[in-house]
Amino acid sequence: MDKIPEGAWVVVADGEGARLFQNTGKGGRVSLQQQELLAPSDLEHEGPSGVAPPEQTGQQTDEATFAKQLANQLNAAALDNAYDHLVLVADPQTLGQMRPLLHKETLRRQVGELAKTWTNTPLEDIERSLS
């Protein structure tokens, strides 16, 4: 992955939640500050994108719904110019569910993507891995 620009949003997610960081490092250095914890909301009433396969468990449906919610939040923030650059780190399942839902403006701002499960990884380890 190329250097992460200063001010970039780094979103570390899985199907159960996400951590939103902002890179405050200068000169190509990665120094993340947590901005927000994002959690699923109103899963019962919203549902995932598309049609859920009949063999899908309730937990899998909830995780797909959260992936949709997170993609929608990132799309809205991109359209509101809340960030210029985005690095998306998510487990492969969540990443695959989010990709088709990301707006072209979100994709234009995306400077990196990693298929990793880092939601419970200590901040220092995330910074070291992204450097």
C-alpha cells in the first residue's frame, strides 16, 4: 500500500462493528487517532442489501446489514466532503459485501484496501502494519 495521506480516514471493520480513525501522521508517517466507534443499528427493520439466501443465519444477515449501513455512511460522508482519502480494512466477507455498495465518489477517494480482520487489533499494531 502506498503512503497514507495526512487526514485520511482509516476504517477498520467487520460484520459487528467498525473503528474510524484519522491519520494525523505527517510526511508519510502513520499515526492514527480514533474518531468514532460505529455499531450496527436497527438491524431488524433495515435488513441487508439484496436477497438473503435461505441458508443464511440470523447473524450472517445482521453482519450483511451492518456492511450495508457502513457503506452508506461512507458514501454519505464522501458526498458531504467529510474526507479526501479513505483506507478500508475489513474482513474478506464484509469487504465483499461493501464493495458493490460503494458510491463512485467513495471509490474515487479510496487510496487503499486490505482484507484483514483487525477490529480487535491494538492501535499500535494497526499503525505498524499500515506503515
